Amino acid sequence: MRISRKQKGFFLLLVWLALYGVAWAQDARLTNIIVTNTRDDLLLYMQVEGAFRDEMITAVQSGVPTTFSFYVELYRVRGFWFDEEIASLKYTHTIKYNSLKKEYLVYRSWEGNKPHVVKSFEKAKELMTDLDSLKIVSLSKLERGLQYQIRAKAELSRLTLPFYLHYVLFFVSLWDFETDWYTIDFIY
């Protein structure tokens, strides 16, 4: 079977589009996940890597507020029965850039949404992507010797822009991300 020049061109176009899409694919993932406890509470530490792409940085520095959502679920594993949900949490981090003052405001819902004001984008990025000593549940809700599972993921919340800005900011769909669910099993 012979392939025509037109078919070869079409095939090369498809390959180029596929490779172009891979180059633009988001690599966001959760890393450095640690489950630990204090005397009273179960704590979670984690970071998101690969969340900030060039388009997102441009939008943030143009004043577009950006919100990351973190989902954390805690289950008691029950073998041949459905797992029992102990906690289901959603936390958000929002970044806003004030171009007049040249500072970033980062709001973290699990800290009461008090703004962290920083001048450096690197520090703002760190505040956006890190969860540290996040209280999952009181240890009094866990039973010693039983198996538990924490599931966690992060995603960029969808933008709600005024209708006319959808034409100007057509690139916003290119910087959506959602990590996979990450699972940590442990025995308390």
C-alpha cells in the first residue's frame, strides 16, 4: 500500500500536534508527602511541584487571582468491607498580585485566610505550593493498631473571568492542572 504525499503531510501534522501537546502537558505532582502526629493531632506535610507554568506566571503578574485547591481524605481501611471515611477536607491557597505595591498576597484557607504579603514571586510560589503541619484529625478519632489511608490531590481551580476576558485570555485553558490522587497507608 502506497501512502500519498498528502497523507504523509497529514500524518506529520498529527505527530507534530501530539508532540506539541506533550510539550505543553502539565507535570504537576505532589511530592515530599509526610504523615506524622503531635501529641493530639494527625498532621500532613506536602508540596506541589510543576504547578507554575509560564502562562500562569504571566496571568498572576497581570493581576489575575489564582487559586489552588487541596483535597485530603482520611479512611479507616476495613478489609473486605467498604472503608470508613473519617475526614474529607478541602483547603485553598489564593495568590493575588498588587502591581502598584509590587507585592504578592497569598491567602491560605487553613490558616484563617490571613494574607501573607511578600515581595518575591519565589516566596509567594512557595507559600502557594506547600502545605506544612496541616491538621487532618484529632488522634482521639483514631484507634491504635488499625490501618488507615490518606488520599491527597491538588488542582488549579477553574477561573471565572468576565465574558470579554475569555477572548483576551484564551490561554487560560493551557494552564489548568490536576494531580493524581496520592495514597499513603499507615497503621496508627
